[in-house]
Amino acid sequence: MGEAAISFDDFEKVDIRIGTVVKAEPFPEARKPAYRLTIDFGPLIGLRRSSAQITKHYALGELVGRRVAAVVNFPPRQIGPMVSEVLCLGFPDEEGGVVLVSVDRAAPNGGKLF
């Protein structure tokens, strides 16, 4: 089946929110190919930055305006010269490239996954 079972309380500790990418930049200093993303999570959370290893399937020009899901309550992580504040979520393709999680209907920035 997968990993050991967790409680619902454990699930509620992970704060996964929907946001809109407002800026996407190259990140040549990263050890693995990545982009620097700035994501709008609405008025409660605001703008957050992320280093995302999504270069295999996504071009910079197609990321602005894209809706993404991210964990917003991990501690910030230093990645090269930047601090990544959120973890964008995705699934691996057959070769391990990241395919971003997306939603199929409109949802306001900052909406929490439940």
C-alpha cells in the first residue's frame, strides 16, 4: 500500500494551498535545473517564493498565471542564493520529471486543501 497510516490530525498539520504564479525566473545557480517562482497565495498568506525543479515539462513563458498547489507551512529552506518559502507539489513522470498538481475549476488564491 504505501507508507504507514497517519491520523487525520497529522494530515491537517500540512497546510497545502492554491496559488497563482506571478513571476517565473531562471535559476542557474541551482544544483539541479530549476526555476525561481513567486506565487500569490491571496491576502492572508501573500506572495511566497519557491525553487521548483520543473524545467523538463514547463517553459518559463507558460508559468505566469498558472495555478499551483504548494505546502506553505514548511520552514524556509536555503537553496543556493535564494530562500525557498513554499514547496510546489507535483508527481513524477516515467523518467522522474515533475508534473505539477493542478485544479480543474476556479478556486481563490490561498484556498486550503481538505
